[in-house]
Amino acid sequence: MTDLGSVDPAKMSGLEFLRYATSLPDRTGIGSLLGIAADVLEEGHVIMSLEPRPEFANPLGTVHGGIFSTLLDSAMGCAVHTTLPAGAGYTTLGLTVNLVRAVPVDAERLIAEGTTVHVGGRTATAEGQVKDADGRLVAHATTNCMIFR
């Protein structure tokens, strides 16, 4: 786990925490493992990206659908997190991903955009898209999350 030093995440809004955590040089977790970058962090809106690589291949030699699913889950979930007050958290309840285009593992950067649709007291929904470097849609998704206040 990333060392947060003297920072108490429970005292930071979701947006403040994500901005802080993604600025740390010693990040760990799935984002670090896959090389996911947080390019934009705004309230209710997140853009994340990654560079495909050979380790992401499925048996057919293109980027595995799980990579797209993880990128979308991260972008949409973090979009929800940016709306939460200090002390609140969330977890993904459901994720529906539609893959619409195969991507070679030597492709350029993939860009995921996650946006909240609804944030209520106990649940939130968000939608997301992944596009390739040429702006072509690669995958799209929706999620519903449980909020812990």
C-alpha cells in the first residue's frame, strides 16, 4: 500500500484524496501495475489512460477485454469517488462493459473517460468510454456503486 505519510484520507474529500494519492511517486495497486495514469480529476469526471503492451494480450494477440474493463472500472469508480465528502467511500456493485473494437498490443495510448450520471445517498451510477489515440470508440460501460457514508 502507498505510504500516505501524515495525511489522513478520512479528512479529505474524495477529489482531494485522489489528487493527493495520484501525485505520490511510490504509487501501488492496480493502477501502478497496469501503468494507468490519472490525466484529469474533476468532480464527477475523470480521464485515465494507459499504453498497451505485450503482457496485455489475449490468445488472439490483441488487448484482453479485462484491461478495458479494469480501465473503465477505475475511471468510472474514481468519477464517483470525486463527488464524495470526507470520510465516505464506495465499492463497485455492478459493471457492464461492451467491447466494440479489437486493439493491437502495440497500439498507442488508450484513453478512458468516466462521468457520473447519478450520485445519491447510498448508490451512484456512472458511464464510461475508452477511445484509441485516433479517437475511435473501443469500449463503453456503465457501473453502479454502493456508497459508504
